Amino acid sequence: MEGHGLTSLVVLGVISWTTAFLFIRKMCPKRSFGFCNRLVSTIHATIAITVASLSVEDWRCPVCPLAAQSSPQQMKALAVSLSYLIYDLICCLFDKQFSLDNFFHHLVSIIGIVAGLAYQRCGSEMVAALWITEVSSPFLHLREILKELGYKDTDLNLAADISFAAIFSVARMGGGPYLTYVTLSAHNPFIIKGMAVGLQLVSTFWFYKIARMVMYKLTKRTTSATKEADINHKREN
């Protein structure tokens, strides 16, 4: 795919994501900035997972061929996600709940995708990275959306938390290290290898935070259930 066509696709994508956000903001005036942005992010995650899956050339080896020229479909998939990351990076600057690790993750991803599109190589590895990073995103956004809808500390919210943690752990700490290894082992540009290491380091950091979050919520739920059982027992006696 020609560079001019990719640039147009990225610009169109940024405009489209921004328009979608403004539309949702208009339709849900009482909802927060983060709520509306998470709906856009959920739409992107769904599209990204779909196009990434469709661009895999051989499911017997999803990351093959390694260090090869990117296919047009892979380039389009990466361009669509690049446009979203640019949009979301800008949103991060306006969001009151600014997160430095999320900002760094976006920056590393943008640099890596731009490099991959410029070299027109490593499409298999980068599409696999896109799939791994986005597969848990719908549950990440769902848990926060449920909180704003009034379902905080409910069984439904806990189920979303556990689902997100499980999918994130399998994808990022199972598939992630393998993808990092094959990316470093192949004859990929240095910046692509650096992106792979950077994303894995960020994933490991988030895995630690997510594990602590799940343990805290499960402990809190167990403690609350124990206290309630003790109160009921005293009432019966």
C-alpha cells in the first residue's frame, strides 16, 4: 500500500474517531469524558481484533512469516489502529484522570507502528502484537463503564474484573513473551525490537497492578461475606 494512501487512511481515522467521540458525547451529555471515550475505545478494540484476525496469513503460525514484507491488509490494520492511538493520546491530555503509564504505552505503540509502516516490514509480528494488546481491552473498558452506570462493587463488576485479568494475563504474559522472543530473534529493525521490549515491560508492570487489584477485590469480597455471615449468625442466636 502506498505511503500517501496510508497517510490519508490515518488522517481519516483520526477524524472518524474524534467524530464518534463527539457524537457519543452529544448523545450522552450526562456521562463523563472517560465514559464516552471508553465507548469509542471499545469500538476500536472490536474492530482491531477483527481486522488483525482477518490479516493473519496462516493460523498454524500466526506470527509467520517473520521479518517479512507487510501485506496490504496488515498495513491497513496497523494504520487504523495508529489513527486511534493518535486520537486517544490527544484524549489522554484532556482527561482529568491522566495516566503516565498509559501515555507511555500509547507513545511506544505509535512510534513502533509508524516505524513498521515506514519499513513496510514486520507486519505479522505487529499484527500479532495488536491482537495481543487489544483482546482484553473490551473487558478493561467494560469494568469502568459498569462503575459509572452504578454497578460498582457488584457481582457483575467483579466478573468483568476477573475476566479482564484472566484474558490480560494469558495474552500479555503468555503470548507476549513468546512474541517478544521471536521478534528479537528475527532480523527486524532495531526500533521494532525496542518496541517489542517496551510493550512487554509495560505489560509486566500492568500485570503486577492488575494482580494486586484482583487480590484486593477478592479479599474485600471475602471479608464482607464473612462479616455478613457473622452478623446473621448473631441475629439467629
